[in-house]
Amino acid sequence: MKKQTLIHDLILVLLPLLAVALAARAQKPPNADGLTVVGPGQRYTENIPVIDIHAFGYQPVALPTNDPVNHSQFTIQSSQLNGGGGSDPNNPYAVIRKTGPSFMPPDGTTQYEITLANYESITHTYRLTETVPSQLTYVPDSASDLTYNPATRTLTWQGDLFPGQLDYVIEENSLKLPYLDLATFGAANLCDDFIASGAPCDDVTVTFNLGVNGYTTNLYGELLSQLTVSSNGLIIASDTTVPNPYSHNQWLPDAATPGFVLAGLWRDVDMGSGDTLQNGRFHAAIISGLIEGHDVFYAQWHDTPQAGNPDLTSRHAIALLLSSNGSIAAGSAQEMAGQALFIYDNISDPAQMVDQGYTIGIADKLGARGVTYAYAPCCGEMQSPQGYPPTAGTTLHLRPVLFGAEDGYSRTFSYEAVVNAPVPETVTSTAIAASSSPDPALAYVWSTHYLYVRWQTYLPLVIGVNE
């Protein structure tokens, strides 16, 4: 009797635990691709396929670095940059950047420079502040346009920066990139997880965590570590827990679609379900060997059909240049930051696609900046059509361009300080800027510099002459 009672009690304890375990397991996909359910029609993964296409005989393509559109070209500093915190020093479009020497002996005099820039489309009021650390002694009257308060050891400036609008141009040129069917390299069809769980592959998204894999990219000067791929032919960078506002295409930019939007061929796509005809697929992976000097995040849509019209299909891809471990190579490679490419292989009926509606373009996360390359309205939109769907073999190049650079969009400040720290010590100093910007990401930015206090020893150079 006691044994039966113990078994009964054990069952009562284990049943709730089993229910919890089954519920948790239900949130995982039945396959081994590492996708996790985060909401209706939404998945998340840190397991991104990495494919080296050079091993399959492909030769990397070198992207052009000249900029015929941006006549007021942004000057990229090629000197050694030391920084961190809120500003990636390798990002040529960082809002704030602090530079200075890496090493300095005690009693040496060091000079710092702080550059503050406004890449938005409106004028902003900034307040720049830096507290001189105790290991440094400010050199009187050495600051340019900064006010020094000896009581608080702070350097400050406040003023307006005019727009230096960072935006994108989309252009077709002689550059041709191959359309890659990632299925041939073993990448999973992202529809499989939804269909296996009983959901249709319609208006679904998968978010990829690039940061966990040591990669980042940037759009409109902002560093991104996560990208969301939509089955409707676009990449977005927004909160994946909100309802999907991308079920049908819109003109870009559009404040109604918050979040970065990369619309390679944005339209209403339905790739079927377990109970209906399955047609088309979409994939994503990190590709090496496609672009010279860069890995890319490559999302691809293969024979994807229009919702309600399975015969209207297309093949296209989006490639975003990545930086590894948050860094971008100096010099010309640094100029490639923030670039993307749209690649087209086939559109079964371009005229019919115009009738159904589509968008090719890009927009920033506020829906205030962007450009539409080609468009046809859908679902009652009143905007007039523009352009035409690209032909097979077309590669569109998206390049960040700085407009209005002649209007004083940036200012550079400098000051000198004497090092009074002993050896060995690291002197950390941070420049902070607060802005009246409506963009929360720009309301508070900073850049940190690290100065290593070391004795600098020079070895004599001895030249021997054989007699």
C-alpha cells in the first residue's frame, strides 16, 4: 500500500514537470537547425551556416571604391584609432570619435582630437563633455573651441551641427555578382521549420544573431549585430517581437515601417503550408569568397511565388558586407562599410509583377531617410509606379553617400595634457555627447580612448662595415 502511495505521489510530482518540459520542447523546432520560436510566424537563431564558396571554384569580386556621386567625400582617418564604448572607431560614420597616441612616457605631452558629426537630415544641438582624468594635467589654453573648468576638470562645448545627411544611392553598374542557390551548399530552407510545426510559410521572419558569431554590419552609420530576414523578400533590423508590418510592399522611406528596411524585392509571398501546395524557399548564410576582403550575410529567395498567384515567381538575393569582431580593415576596405548588393536571377513575368505590386529600395529605422529604386503600388496605395523590375543577371549596388557635407555637419576639437601617471598604467578618457535628436540611438553617444603609459626605449642602430 505504501509503495502504491509513493508511486502515486511521484506521478503527481512528475506530471507538472513533464508538462513544462513538453511545453518548452514545443517552442523548439523539430529539426536541428537551431531555430527558436519567438512569436507568431517568428524564429530566432544563433546557428548561422558559414559557406566558403572559394572552395567551390568561385573567385572573389572586388567592389569599386570610387564615389562619383559624393563630391564632398567624407575623409576617413587612416591613422591608428583607439576607442570603444558607444562609438566603433572603425566605423567611418561614427557620430563621435576620439583619437590620440597609443603610448606616452611620464611627463610627456599628449594631444587628443574629438570629432563630432551629424549624419541626420535635420539640425541638432549637441552638448560635448569630457572629464580630464586625474592621471593627466590639462595644458592651459590648449583647447580649441572647448571651455575648461578647473574645478570640475571638465572640457565642454555646446552648439548646433547642421545636417550632413547620410543616405544611400542605388545604382546598376558593370559589377556582376553570381546568384547563389544556398540549397546546393547545404543551407536549410527556412520554410521547413514553420511548415513542420503546422504553420504556413507566409509573412514569416527569421532573426539571425551575427554578434554571437563574431560579426557585425552597419546601416546608416549604426552598427548592427542582428538581422531579420522576411519571407516577403526583404531584410529588416527591428524588434522581432512586434507584429509583422511587412505583409505587403510600400514606398520607401515610410514612417509606417519603422526599423531598417532592405527591400531586395519586397512583395506579398506565400510559400505554402503542410496542407497546401509548397512552392519556393528562402535561405540565409554567411558567405566567404564572394566579395574580396569581406565576408557577407547572404539572404536568398528562390522561386518564391506571389500570394494568390503561384505562377508569378522570382529569384533574388541580398548581400550585406560584414565586419569581423567589430572591426573593418583600414584604408580602402574601410570605405566599404555599410554597403549592400541586390542580386537578381529571374522574374517569371515582370509585367504581371508590376500589376501585383513590389518595392526595391532601402530606408532608415525612423522611416525618414531612404530611396526607392523601383516600385509598383499594392493594396490601394496611391503612390505612382517607378522604374521596372530588374532583368536576370542584374546586380544593384547600394552605397552610403554623405550629402550636405559642405554645410558644417561636423566639428573637430582638440586639447593637450601632460601625463603624470607612473609606469605601467593605462589612462582612460571618454568624450560624451548628448543630443536633442529624435532618434534615441543618437541621444547619448561616447567614445573612449586608452593611453598606455610606458617608457619608450630606443635601441641604437649599429651599422657594421666589412673592411
